[in-house]
Amino acid sequence: MIRERRFAPFVAVVIGIATFSAMDAAMKSAALQTGVYTALLLRNAGGTLLILPAWLATSRRLPSPTVLRVHLQRSAVTACMAALFFYGLVRIPMAEGIAISFIAPLVALYFAAAMLGETIRPGAILASLLGIAGVIVIAAGRFGAGELDRETALGTAAILVSALFYAVNLVLQRKQALLAGPVEVTLFQNLLTALILLGFAPWLLVWPDAAALRAILAGAVLATLALLFLAWGYARAEAQALMPIEYSGFLWAALFGWLLFGERIDTGTVAGAVLIVAGCALAARSRPEKHLEHVIA
């Protein structure tokens, strides 16, 4: 029984990552049909409606100002991160986008150095070089195949910037999970992100057709399930132990990209992903998330 409890958080996070990858596929389909903004706004609004009955049945207690502040911080970060990520994802294959986003743990090291004045260890510098090399290898594969056009370059750049926000999101995810239960985290993550995005509706909202709505609804259901699994898992195990599971997202993205969009994975993407993951494994020894919690607090 103890052993089962020990592995339960890891199983929950594996399921959460797989579900998020399926959500990425649904959202890519919706974004291609109706635009990134509309897909994101309606997905978060739908997620709010899906999880609200569970919150009303189990809690109904509003979070304290301190906890609400963390919810708002992560929602703001998520809004920027998701908009940039899906902007990029509609322009490049899913597995490629996920592989590039894996540089987030490496970026976290430099938050600690820039904001806390910490000295970056030689191992962390090597880790960063591996990550940069991985991105270059992926881009070089595109260039060699004659596919590095303007749209591909913009998509790659958007996902790189999204990774900056993702680095902070990983830290806030653990902090949030320690302050609130999975249902509360999921509700306020969806609700506050939707409210932030709603401010741009007069300029960006385009009402989707039936096919796009179905994809958005699927994305909302999958995102809600993924948030529940991840919040449950991160509340029961340390972030540094769970973060390596994030890398399984590459395999899920490759699978869903192939099944739904006919995307093929070239050797350059695989080689680049290996370099980035190797860099992340080396960087994990620095435990950047421990320092970043003080920065964001």
C-alpha cells in the first residue's frame, strides 16, 4: 500500500501530461479553424463551466487573498504562455514545438542568477549550451530541408518566448498545489485566465463554426482533466522529482501529431530533443525552482 501511494503521484502526472498533449492536438485543430485567441478564450470559459459544479459541491469557499494572488499570478503567466505556444504550434509540428519548449527548466536557472544574484555553476552553463544546441539542431533540420520559412521562424520564436513563461509556470504550479486543492486550482486557473483573455474580445474574438466548437469543447474537457491530475500529483511529490516526466510529452505529441495531422518526425527533431533533455537533466542538479519560489512570492 505504501509503495502504491509513493508511485501514485507519478502515475497521475504521466496521465496529466498525456491528457495535456491530447488537449494540444484538439486546440491546434481549433486554432487552425478559428484562430488562437478564440480557441483559448472559449476553452478556458468551457473549462470553468465544467469544473464549477464540482467546486460548488465540495467547497464553495473562496480563496484567501494570499492564495488568490498565486492563482492570479499563474493565470497571467498561463495566458501569455498559452497564447504564444499555440501561435507557434499552428506553424510547426507538435513534437517539434514540445521539444523546443523543454528549454524551460534551463531558463529557470537564469531567473535565479538575474534576480537573486546567484552564481551560475559550470554544469548549468553546459546544460544551457546543450539546450541551445538542441534548438539549433532542430532549426538546422528545417533549414536543410528547405522548410525554414517566415511562418516557421515566427512559430519557433513564439514557442521559445513561451518557454520563458513556462519556466515560471512550473514553479507556480508546485506552489499553487500546496496552497489549494485540485478542484480549486482547476476552477480558478480556468476562470482567471478566461477573464484576462476576455479583455481582448472586442478586437480578437471570432465566433467559431460547429467543427471548431467541438474541438474547443474537447480541449476544455481534456485541459480540465489534465489540470486535476497534475494538481493532485504535484501536491504529493516534489517538483524536482516530477519534472522529468514532462519530457514524455514529446512522445505523446509525436503520436497525436502523426495520428491527427500526418506530421512526421525527422532525425533532426529527435536529435535536438535528446540534447535539450540531456541539458535539462544536467540542470536539474541546480534545483532552480527552490530559488524561484522566493522571487515570485
